[in-house]
Amino acid sequence: MSNPYLPNWEYIPDGEPRAFGDRVYIYGSHDKAASDRFCDTRLKVWSASIHDLNNWKCHGDIFHTNDDEDHANDCDWAKGHQLFAPDVVEKDGKYYLYAYIENCKGCVAVADKPEGPFKLLSQYKYNVPEGCENIYNGGIFIDPGVLVDDDGRVYIYCGYLSSYMAEINPENMYEIIDGTYQKDIIPVEEPFRFFEACSPRKIGDTYYLIYSCGTPSQLVYATSKMPTGPFEYRGVIIDNGVDYPAGNDHGSICKIGDQWYIFYHRMTNGTIMSRRGCVEKIEILPDGSIPQVEMTSLGFEEALNPYKITDPDIACVLKGGCLITEKNLFSRVITNITDGCVIGYKYFDFGEDYSSKTMDLALHINGCGCKGKVYVRIDKEDGEEIGCVEFGMDDSIVTGKMNCVTGRHAVYFVVKAGFSGGFAEMFHGRQLFELKEFVFCK
């Protein structure tokens, strides 16, 4: 599956990936298209075989703060409150869901299987030391990330604008052990710049905290030799705002088979509320560092097939104000395409056909009463131009002749309006067309 790796209609941000047995599970918040708020009142889980990451299965809803047609509310003290950024860990054959409930005390639920069904276990139980009443935001535990260490001890990390951690009683998995509170486990000062979205992992003898920093589009990480720190800032893993409409980010790393991945999300629908899950391959070097990776259209794919019809919403570069929008369950287009917009995809593998000199590019568009050209460049937006496609005023399929290329390349569409003359400025900023799909043909 390319990015986004779940079905295009599914919006799962804040993804916590967990490999249990021979499947990988993604736990996250649940957004909606065209919403004016983050998240809703239910959590869902999807999973895939570690041997087939291109086929994800939906296990349905796993926790609720509101009644719906299939389920009763799972926590009566939080009816109607939104659910954010959960985490799930396994201990002694049970699976524990840690839920952050907006403006309400958070809680823990338990299941016999990683896909649920999860049943409420308890609210967090804790005795806050004198002078620390606000440390846990009244028991909300914002964006909880949980670590079950090799010795059986359990730690929870959380926070918004300030980070906190504590140790959980492993006998019940919801009671905070007195005397284990710690504030600013990740400092807010440079270079750490803690913002939100704690996600702990242990790799070998090193503890990693992945989190969103003061540039909220960046997922960064810090490491320590102890679960309680001190942590050393190590750098950026991914930035979802590079050549793309930026927003907050939240995710984590997971090893699937022999490959490490960073799971994250990016924005759609012209807002920061409609977020879809994406994934990139990463490398963990012998010194424990993770080199920053770029956003791509690949997901779990090795390369995109240019000779297969491409949905436009897997674009990983959107510059100049163009954006992805969902019109209905079956239609997601790139809209607001104006003069100078750039739309990019990484990476297509064109193969090794040396006999062909040219090929065609077909664009399926919704016309907007304008004319112009789409210049096609490879490798970078000002890279080699391999051809252009002229578009007209109405809905149509337009084609253009391209120089044939071989091998692996990023592809960029650079859009130019066809207006000229003394009145061209009148049309500045006007939408030229919407992109519905495209394909290269030999």
C-alpha cells in the first residue's frame, strides 16, 4: 500500500504501531473528513500480517465515549468527550489500552486479544504529591505512551507543553506508584523543545522517546540508558511540513520483520483536522541514531508503478496552495490548483525499456473554465523537463507526449496558467482545474 497505507476513506492519526505475534496493529485517534475538530468519540484498530503489509484489516471500534447504533458508552463519566491518541501494550498475555479523554480523567481498558474487544478496567489511580496537583492535568494523562520493560516494570509518559512520566503498578496496570512522578522528562528548552505526543520504545539497552517538538510538524527523538532518563536529544525523524501543508504530527517507530518504520500522519481537506496515517522506512544506525527521512508516496511499496492509474491523493509534495479534498467516499481530488502550483510524487520506477523514445501522460481532470499547461519534471521540481500536457476549459482526459525515461524517479507536475496579455493579472489565483487521476502509457 502506498501512502496513506489504510483505505483512502479512513482517517487514523496519532498512530501507535505495535507488532504482536505475526501481525502489526495500528492504534490511533479517529478523524473525519470535513470536520472542524480533532478526533471523535471512538477508537478503531486496523492490522496486517507482518508478511503482507499491503492488506490491512479493520477490526472495528474498540472503545467509546458515546453511545452509537452498535455500542454503549464505555465510560459513563466522559459521555460525549473526544478520545485522543491511545496506546496499547501487552503484559502477561493481556492487552491494555490507555485512553486520553479530552477534559476528563483518562482510563485503562483490557482485552484478551490485541484487536479487542476492550473492557473498561479503571480510571488511573494516583496520589499526587503536594505542590504537584497540576502535573497530570487532573488525571487526563495527555497522549499516554506506555513501556513494559524487560524486568516487568511499567512506565507511562505523557504531556502537552510539558512532559511527565511515572511508574505504573504492574499488578493492576492502572495505579500510579507513589514517589515515581517526574516532570520534564523531556525538557521544553532547546534543543529538546517538547510539545506533545510521547511514545516510548526500547531497542536493545537503549530507551527511545519519540515526540512532537516545538515545530509541531516534526517528530523527533531522544534516548537514554534508563527509562527515567536523563534523555539526550538526537534529532528529527520526519517533518510532515516539508513541501506539504503542515500540521501537528504524532506517531512512533516499529520493527516489522527486519525493517524499521516510522508511522506518522499528514493533512488533507485544507485543515489540520482531517489527518491520514502514513509510513516511511527508517534506518537505525549502530550508534542508535535515526537519520531523518523524507515524506514519500511509497508507504510499504518499494516503488510506484507509473503504468498503473495513480490516485492523486498519494501526493507527497503540494506547493502553492493546492490541496487534497474528499468529495465523497469514492472521490478524492487535488483541488485549488492555481498558476505556479507544484504536485509531486516519490518515487516511480519506469523500468528499463530502452527501445521506446516517447510515452504519453494522461491526466483526468475537472476543468474550471481555464487553459494552461502542466510541465512534467523528474527528480526535483526544477529538474529535467520530460514533456507537458495542455489542459482546456471543461472536464476531460488530456494527454501529452513525454520523453521516455528509465529507472526510479520522483515526478513533479508544475502548473502554468494560459493567461497572457495586459489583463492576465485579473486571473491571478484562479483555480485552473482539479486532478482526479493520471497514468503514463507507452
